[in-house]
Amino acid sequence: MSAFWITLLLLLLAACALFLSAGWRQRQASNGDRDRLNKDFYQQRMDELAQDEAQGVVAERPVMERELQQTLLTDIPPGKVASVHSSSRWILLPGVIALIVVSLGTYLKTGGLAQMRDWMQVKEEYPALCARVMDPQAKPLSMEELAHLQLGLRSALQSEPNNRNDWAMLGRLGMVLNNANLASQAFEHALQLAPNNLELKQDYAEVLTRSSDQQDNRQAGLILRDLLKDDHNNIRTLSLLAFNAFEQQQYDQAISAWQTMLTLLPVDDQRRTMIARSIEQAKTDAGQQDNRLALTVTLAPQAEKMLPQGGVMYISVSDGVSPVPVAVKRMPLSHFPLSLTLDDSNAMMQDRLLSAQHQVQVRVRISRDGSANPQSGDWFGLSEITPWDGHQHVAVEINQQQP
């Protein structure tokens, strides 16, 4: 900050010097012009007297010359020249003060001093923030600290534009801070410095996949398919390609990528459950899901009279033996009777799919406050235990109140 204030002070001093210099020159020039005019007038009158005397018009030339000399001495008093120049300098002092006040006031109003101060503070904090990011034992950075780290990185890259690691970190910060444009531009810079880096290509493809622009989504798909040609078993590339294809409603390609991942992951990997559920969801969206539970929900007259405003309906399917649901669906209250379907995408646990059950029992509950836990007074309905081969229809009437 000291260098900034020194620069500002030097600029103010230079402006004041120019102002004073211009004022002094103007003052001196005005005094000199007046003196010159008086002298020119005196010389002209002397020449005219000489001409008049030669023509015999003037008889007392010496007397008139003395009068002219006296007039000239009166117009140019030698004893007051120094004081005139001295006083003129003080006359410029209010102008100098006004110049300084207006300049500083304008800068403080429009110059972004607060932003400059914040930026300098971020630059001072930047090394410590970087150290915390690199230290796995350190306290995680807050969103505000991550924003400061981003600003510090951008400032550091101004002086080190070829630092690939900093560009990559800036891109990942952009993703965390939900700044897609910043992340995309940062990864583009990083790839220019390391065009064959696999991790950077995956990061860039992830940013493009998250974009709301369909052209970005298509570009991400091209990048990921090229990466898969070089490494067919890369889990992250397969995951990104599956998600990218799913978002573009290319369900067959998404299912294929997820199924490949299932063959590569260990049997105890926690990601398998989410992947299997994603496959079922893709099959459902693609119209490939055969096992579906068709459900019709109706309201008893007494329940319809007490229907809460803004209530939530919870639908749970069990096997009729275990109280743990096989499938669950939550939805806002709608018009009754209500028809809907449930399938494996609504499964609670991937190792207990709805399609694997041989009998089902459906419970439908209306929650007044949206709570997932039953509350006293909630209306609910329970179906009979029904044999199920994936194509049966179940009807439930909401006609009971929770005690």
C-alpha cells in the first residue's frame, strides 16, 4: 500500500507544480506585457515630439520629454516590482488547496479505495490460504476464504501466467464456487500449457457437462469419448461420460457406461449402490423398465374433509414381512383419486430392489408438516399383502388416522 500512496502523492505534487508554474508564468507575462506597452508608448511619443519639433509645431520639447519620463516612471515603479511578484505566489495558494481537495475527494468517491484495500489484504492473506489448502490436517476454508483464495490466485497469475498448477487450482475453485465461466477459462489456459494432461481434460469435461449450454455438453461428450479410446477402464472418465449421456437423454450410452463401471468396481465399493440406482433411473426414463408397481390412491370422505393445506404424501412399499420399506416415494398433495407407478429407481437399498420382491404391501400417509416420521393425527391407508410378479395393480384408500 505504501507504494500506491507514494505514487498518488507524487502525482498530486506534479499537478500542483504544473498549476503553480502556469500561474507564475501567466502573472509574469501579464506584468511584462504592461511594462512593454508603457515603454513602446513612451518611445512612440518621443518620436512624435522629434517630428513635431522638426516641423516647428512644438517649441518646448525638453519640458514635454521630462513629463513623458515622469509618466513612464509612474507606470513602472521600480521599488514595487518585487512585492508584486511575491504577492502573486500567495494568490495561487487557494487554487493549490482546491486542486488537492477536489482530486482526493474525487478519488475517494469514485476511485474504488475500499476495493483496493480489500485486494491488498487478500494478497497478504494469499500465502496462508494456499498453505491451508495444501495441508490435509488444516481447517477447511469457508466460502468467503475460498473467494479470497480465488482472487489471490488470479492476482498471482498476472505475474506468472505459465503456472499450470495455479490455473488448474483456479478452475477447481471456480467449480466449487459455482462459477462455470471462470472454471472453463482456467482449465482452457491450463490445457494450453499441458494439452495431454488426463486429469485436466477430465476436469474441463466435467465443467462443460455441468454447463446449461447444450453445445458445451456435446463438446464434453466428444472429449470423454476420446479419453475412453485411450483408457477403456478409467472409472472417472466412465462416470463423467455416463452422467453426460444421461443429461443429454442418451440413456443407452449412459447405461452402458454405468454397467462397465459395475464390472470394474470391487463388490464392497459403496458407489455400486448409487450406480445401480442410476441404471434403473435411466431405464425408467428410457421406457425400458418392465417391473412397475401401478398404484391408485383414493381418499375416504372423512379424510377428504380434513385434508391439510401444503401437506406431503409419503408412499412406502414393503414386502409385508420386514418393516423396512423396499421403495419410497415422496410427493406433494394432488387431486384424488391419484394414479402413479413405482419401480426400482424408488428403491431404498440397492440390494433390496422392488423387482426382486414376490409380494408387496403399500402404505400411503399424508404428513401435515412434511415430516418423514408419522405424527399423531396423520391420515394413512394400508393395502393388503398382494402377490406381485412385476405387473399387478394395487389400490389404497386413505381412511385411518395415526393414533
